[in-house]
Amino acid sequence: MDVVLLITAIALLAAAMVVGWLLTLLGLPGNWLMVVAAAIYAWLAPTSGVTQLSWSSVAVMAVLAAVGEIAEFGAGVWGARKAGGSRRAAVFALIGSMVGAIAGAALGLPIPVLGPPLAAVLGGAVGALVGAGFAEHTLGEDSRKSLRVGGAAFAGRLLGTGAKTLVATILAVMAMVALFL
């Protein structure tokens, strides 16, 4: 493979890792973007040498991405259900967290570089709180229980996003390290 083409491929893989990591903060499937980028690199890049990315590395990345998705989904639902919330509250928490994450990213916070990702995480957690609380309230629950379920969904969403982002960090480091080992 031509050196310029190889450097371009590595730069594109690194860019996909950064974009994928940022997408995880929005509650979007950034980990899967990272896995797909690694698979494309493994398919098109050198099959030997120091810049090779093996298919076994891609398979491990896929398993980790699945674990991250399960953790994110499970933590928000677990939070709402643990506090005695209904299935409806869990679904509304999930929908609210996606809407909140996108709104938070769009609005951002006045902090250079970290503002939009931090706002996306907080927006997702607030969206989970509002969604779960609203669902419980429309089922006729009192405000105290609705707020308790919403608060648990908030905490669960933060925990889930943290777990998924940790997995995204592992995926990015794994892909870049696998290129040179």
C-alpha cells in the first residue's frame, strides 16, 4: 500500500474514532461507527506489517460495543424500574434521554471544547428525568413518586452514558494501539 494512502487510511480511522466517541455522548451509536470504521480499515488496509488491524481485534471491538449498548440501555431502564416506575416510564425515559441529548448538544454550554459534549450528557439525563416523570404523572401517580422515578432515570442515564463512553474510549485506544503492535 502506498505510504500516502496508508497515512490517509490511518487518519480516517482516527477521525472515525473521535466522531464515534462524541456520538456516544449524544446517545447515538458511536461505538458501532467505530467498529464499522475498524472493519473497513481491516478489510482495505495492509494484511501484514506494523499497521495491520486484525479481524480478531475487530471482533473484540464488536463485542465491547454490544456491551456498551446494553449497559447504556439497561442503566436508564434499570434506574426507572428500580424506583418503582412503569414500563411506560422506562420507554419515556429512553425517548426523553435521546431528545435531551440532542437538544443539549445543540444548545451547548459556554465552556470551550467541553461545552457541547457536557451539555449533551446533562441534556440526556434531564430528558430521562422529564420523560420518566411525565410518564408516571400521566398514569395518575403523585408528584413525589413521579419525581423519584424521574430522578432514578436521571441517575441511570448518567451511569449508562458513563459506561458507554468508557467502552468508546477503550475501543478508540484499542484500535489505535492495535495498528502499531
